[in-house]
Amino acid sequence: MIRNAVSDIKASVIQRFLERCGPLGASIKLYENPTEEIHEARRSGKPIKLFAKGANMLSSAGQGARARLEENYLFDTRRFPTFVTGEAFPVTLAASEYLFFGSAIGQPAANNGFSPTVVLTMSDVETNMDTASQIPQGKDYVLTQLGISFNVDIATANLAVMLESGAIRFEKQGGQYNLKHGRPTFWPSGMGMGGNVATAVGGAPLTIDARSNGVPDIRAVRKLSVPRVIRQKETFAYKYIVPRTSRNTLGAAANNQLSAGIIMTIWLWGGQQDAIPV
């Protein structure tokens, strides 16, 4: 019986996915509803339904929904500079810690630096977070790629400022664990506009207009050899940290100048497992 159970687990989609992720494939665990929810169900006389995890992707009680594994992005966007009334360009990029994944769909977009007169609330275009700063119950992510991209019409000078003026930091469980990723240039997006031919006036040679973080090819991204695992109810955040208003290419002058508002996106690609009780 034990052998059959192990065979069932290894045959499941999620197990095969985790096996490709290295050592994580050996750690199969069963996640249940919080204890207080189970107690409440017992008190109210309602049937106890566990989230679907484990052998054959079903809960141990056989009552949960079948879990489904999909490959998908987990992403969030932010506007730079943070919008202010009466904004006039050029604007200096302020030294600060800019939070990503701190707002969910339906929450005020001003939290992410957007103008409330243009983007009132966060939508599917700005993020796909269901809950702010946290993975909702019933979902787990095993993420294998990280990329940082910008709006496709960003000016070259503005792209240079964003790529070199700040650094990316990953935090988990309220900052108890963090990884300092360095500048966005280390994390090419594989997205953008490239190879657009622009004809100069007066018979000058043709020039190629290519603006993106790295080669605009979805295959040209940084892959995580050790997958990033973010489980249900875990809190996490990415931060774009700007330490000063001057890039290290010049002296004391404030030269983190943006000539227009731009959008920065941090995205993660990998497996999204949903287990919704029925």
C-alpha cells in the first residue's frame, strides 16, 4: 500500500515538475486548512474540506478539489517617478525604497506610484496579485525565472537611469529573509522593442532603435537553477532600492533625471499550483 502511494505521488504532475527542480522533488508534504478553520467547521456542523495536496493531487480526506498546476507569470508594476500633482519633467528619481507586490487587484494604484486620475485601481494590466504582499491560501508557486522589464516606448536615457540607479532586493516573511540581487541589468527581461529601423534625415545611415533590458527575446532571461518557492500565506516583496539621487557615472550633480513617466515590471515565471476546496 505504501509503495502504491509513493508511485501515485511520483506519477502526479506536480511531483514531476518538482523533480525537474532538483532537491525539492524529494520533499512532498501535505498542507491542510488552518486548525482554526477545521475547528470552526466542526462547531458549525459543516463538512471539513481540506486543500488538495498529496498523492494524486487530492487531500488526505478525499474531499478537496483536485489541484491544478499551470505555468504562469507572477508580476507587479510600478510607475516612476511617483506621481505628484503638478508634475513637470524632467524629474529627479528620488532616493527611496520602492515596493513591488505590495498591492493587489482592486486596490488604489496610487500605492504603486500611478496617477489616480489615469489609473484609479490596480487591474490585470498592472498586477496579478490576488492579495497584497501575500500568497493567498490554496496557492503555491515554484518560480524558475526572474526578469525586469519597462514600458516598450521608454526613452534610452530613461532606461539607462533605471538600470543603473537602483538595486533589486527580495524579501520574505517581513524581511526575516532577503536576497540582494543587484542592479536590474543582472536580470534581463527578454521583452521590449528591438530591431526597429529609423531613417535619419539627409541621407544619413540607418540606425537601429532597440530599447529593452537585454535582448528582446523571451529566451534571453535569467533562469534560477535553484527555484524560488513561495507558499500559501507566506508574505514576500521585491524592492527597487535607490540609494541616492546621483548615478555613479558623475559627481555630486543630481543626474537621476527622468524625462517622462515610465513603468517598471518585475515578473517571475514558473509553476502555479491551485488547490481550491469545493
